[in-house]
Amino acid sequence: MTSAWIKSLLRPSQPNHLPRRNNLASSFDLEPSFPSRRSPVFGRGGMVASSQPLATAAGLEILSQGGNAADAAVATAAALNVTEPTSTGLGGDMFALFYEAGTGQVTALNGSGRAPASLTLDLLRKNGFGARATHTVPEGYESPLPPYHPYTITVPGACAGWCDLIERHGTLGLPAVLTPAIRLAEEGFPVAPVTSHFWRRAAERQLKSALNGIEMTLGGRGPNPGELFRNPGLARTLKMIAAGGKKAFYEGEIAEAIASTIQQAGGCLTVDDLAAHISTWDEPIITTYGGLCLWECPPNGQGITTLLALNILEGFDLPSDPLSADRLHLEIEALRLAFADTRWYVADPRVVHVPIDELISKDYATERRKRIDPKKATLDQQRGMPVAGSDTVYFCVVDKWGNACSFINSNYMGFGTGIVPAGGIVPHGWGFTLQNRGHNFSLEPGHPNVLAPGKRPYHTIIPALVTREQRVESSNPLTSTHHSLFSAFGVMGGFMQPQGHLQVFLALAQGIDPQSALDMPRFCISDGTAAGEVALEDGIPAEIIYDLSRRGHLVREVTGWERALFGRGQIILRDPQAGVLTGGSDPRADGCAMTLS
């Protein structure tokens, strides 16, 4: 592997196709071609790991003021909205898992939005989308929605999720928590290199043609590395939320701007859809592996995919080398089986039945495991019958008391639709774009995830938590088990997320430190389907790639900027005896893990 890194140093850098503002910026505008070493970060006074150093600093600022993990998480999320709008923002959704140190309990917050009340399959058919669409689409042919179409906009759930997390678990008010992000938006911030790359690319794609998308650019282009970007519109939005809570977002000026802009673009979301939105607190789902408990949010999120794959792998004696062909093959095949199930069954459980308990049962995994050939890829795996008779930011926070928040927030595809709500009397609008999460709905009648009014779509974004199960003295069997925190972690990136969770969790369970677990090259079944092509990251030895190909996997090696396909993760571990925190931050992003003393 070292030789590959050395060779990568000799590759010619790619020239910047946009005007450079200064030499400092241009010196960081290089395609990532080799890994650099990072040490894991240690501390005891609280820790934040995110994809932006300034967002990490915002979370630490709140921890230093006495805030807990929930407070710091929302502060970090808001700062990421400012510093990485290419991936996240108030126009998107969020999910969170919160570990409460005092009780050892884990709670799951679903901050995802729903389809507009008037958005139906019939409406789509009349506009030429979906099975049996009218006009130019032949009968029986499904024409999917274009990814940035205004019909893909679901109600943004992030704001309500932020507020609800603070209300249930926080200790500081919204005005204090949102102060760092407001300051960044008003005063401006230097844009980080990786963020700059994807911002400039988005400026040439969805922002260029999206309604009001130019408001998220500098005269039509994305900012260069190190160039300052101010967002006074977002500062105003955050101030209104700080003063009025979620009602300020879902009713009044902001809601009217969102609805009118979507309708102007050709969509159908209304102020009534926004006013009706609520977050939900759900029962988290869990499985055990090697003495550890892995927690995920339940459907409509895809975290259950990781649990299915992990249960299947539990029956194999995995090789100790994470990059061996035998181990990669088993992990890929387990995920093929898991995706075969979840791409069908995962949907909104409040609208259709999702057989969660049956899917994550150990008995079901035993049956599914029989379909794996240790020496040969199976590209036609079908979903099982378990019922008897979606660009993103991920970050995590652990405070000095041992509370933890695993948090994910997303626009879906980069800037989402790229549509920016118009500001009426405010020339520069509201400073955030609207997501395109509805693109994950199926348009196939009868599919569990088929589009329906007021329904949540299959969601790709998933946070994770890991605990150790401990027996405690108690006369009540319901309280005789206590969970101590092992780790908060996650990997963002569409259908890569459950695959990243599996690979990172197995590394942590093996005793690999957080930074090394994130540095390790990854694989990705690119489209998240049972028969999908396997992308293999630069750093996996050529002989391993050849071996996987020989077993029947359709593989390709991925280098440079395309490595974003493999997601960006963050990890914080906690030692239950000493209270020492160990953090790692993904080298594929701009961020860092940092601690208070």
C-alpha cells in the first residue's frame, strides 16, 4: 500500500478551471491523491468531530459554556449549514440518536419531512412521470422524476428536529446554541478546500439553473479555497428561529417564502404542509455483535441495512485483515442480501407495515446466510420473506458527563434542488436551499415505498451509536441491564452509509482506533442494490481487486475527487472507566475531531 501512496505523489495535479483569487487558495486546490497521517484525538472535557473545523469549534464553544451533547450538536449542525451548504441545511432533514449517561438509555429522533398533501401518483402521471404516465410516455413505462424537479421537495424537517432535540435533551436555549452559526453567517468564513471543490461544481450544475440558486454563489461561481463567504440571509433566518423556535420556520414569513418559491418553480408544497409538520421520537433498533450493541434509527431510514448485514456476518469467522479478499467478499455479499431486503421493505412505517423485528432477527439472518457462497459473488439475490405465517453531513458529540449525540443532517444531492426561498423584502433571500429527498420515493404502484401524500420517503441518512451491555443489581428486570457508551459514529454518503457503518463498526469492534478505522480504504456497492457494481477505493491492493473480480464481482477502482463516493465519517469512543474520549475525523473531508481539556 505504501508504494501506491508514493506513486500517487508523482501524479500531475489537475488545474483549477475557475479564476483563483490568491496564491494561498490555489495551493490548496489540488485533487486529493494520497493520504496524510492523522493521530486520533484524546480528551476528557468533551469532544466534537465534524466535517468542518469551524463547525467543530462551534460545538466546542457551546460545551465550554456548560452546554451538553444535545446543545453542542445543534450548534454544530447550524454551523455546518453555514460552512458546508453543499451538503446540509435548514432546507433538509435530520436524524439523531441520543445517549443519556444518567440512565443508559438511547432515544431516536426522526426529523424527516413528508410529501405534500396534494402530491399524488395521478398528478405525476398527468405530468408525464411514473408508470402508465400520460402524454409522451408509453403505457407501462416508468419515467422517474428528474432529481432536481420541484416535485422532489418534501417538507424540510431539520429545523423542527433541532428544536425538538434541544427541548427534550438540551440545557441551553436556542439563542445561545445558534449564536456561533449566526456569527459565522454574518461575518463570513474562509471556505475549506473540499467544500470549495463541490461548491464550484454545484454552481455549474443545479445552482446555475435553480430558482434563486445564484444567491448561494459569488456572482454565479462557487468560492475558491480560503475565500470568504458571507450569508446574511441565513443569519436572518437563524435569528428568527432563535427568537421564535420552530414556529418561526413553519409558519409566517419563512414558510410563505418556501411555499411560494416552490410553487413558482412548478411544485405543489403549501404553507399548510409546512404548518402540519412534526418530528417523531421513535424506538431505536439494535443488534449485538462481539459483545457490542449497535443502535440505528428505524425505518423510514436505511440503518436497518447495517443490522441485517451484521447479523449475517456474525455466522462467519471473518479474517482479521480488513482488506483481505475473503473478508471483503463476505462483507459485500452480506450487504447485497441486506439491500435486497431493505430496498423493498424500508418505507414509512406509519403508512405501511415494515417487518422490522422479523428482518433483524438472528433466525432470519441464519436463513439468509445460507445464500452466500464464500468463493463466488451472487448478483441476483432476491428479497427474503421475513414475516412468519440518501450528500450529507454527519457529526458526533460527547460531553464531559458522558452524554452523546450521533447526528446527521442533509439536503440529499449536494444543494438538494438548489432552489432558494425568495426573501420578499429581503434582497438576498433566506440563505438556504431546499432538499430533493422525494426523489427516493418509488413510482411503482403497490411498492411499500410508493409516493403518497403526507408520506415519508425511504431515507438514506443514518446516525449510529454503540454501547456495551452491562448487568446491574435491580429487582426490576426491565432495569437490570445498563448500557454504557462505547462510541458515537457515522458515515455519510447516500447508499454508502449502511456500508460505511458496517465497515467502520467491524474495524472498531476489532480494536482499531477511530482515526485508522476512518483512514482505511473502503468499498461501496455503488447504487445500493443487490446486483450493483462494487467501487473499490484507491489503496486496496491490486491483487485484492483482481481476486474480487475473479469471484464474479463487477469492480472498478476509484481515485481522486470521486472518492467522495465512499462517504465521510466521524467517530468518538469513550472509555467507561477513565472517561477518556478518543476521536477520529475522515480524511476525505475538511474536518477534524477536537476536544476540551
